[in-house]
Amino acid sequence: MVAAIKGNNVAALTRIPGIGKKTAERMVLELRDKLDAFGIPAATAVASPVEEDVVSALVNLGYQRPIAERALARLGSTADESFDGLFRKAMAALAK
């Protein structure tokens, strides 16, 4: 959530139940600078659309979002991966 606010990622914030577009935009506007004052670091890597799709698919299969995100993080560089390849690798990482 911190990365979404600092990165102006309104789409990621609107996926939170009860948060609409206007509320997400307001959160970004009002909290972006305040997070720096508290010393909260942002995530170093912003997920690509393919990575977001893989995480969404894993969540739909019943995995918890943090577990799915950690499985993708363990894979390392996934810049040129297709959805199918990345999904298979993530499933293999979750099986370990």
C-alpha cells in the first residue's frame, strides 16, 4: 500500500474493498509526502502488469496475497516473462 501511494498507483488502491477512485486519489494526494516524514520506505520494485495478473490468479486460486507476492519476489528478474511462464514458476515456488 505504501508503494502504491508513493508511486501514484490509484489502480492498486482501488482494489482495496471500499476504496473508490476518488478516495484513492485523495489518499495519494494527502499521504504521499507524509509517509516520508514517518520514515516508511516504499517497496523497491513496482510490479509489472504481468506480475499483477499472476498475483491475481494465485489469489483467485486461494493463496493469500502476501504469500503470492513473496513467491514472485523469490523468482528474481521477471521483466521479459510471459504470463504463462511466470505463473508456472510462481506455482513451482509455492510448491517448495
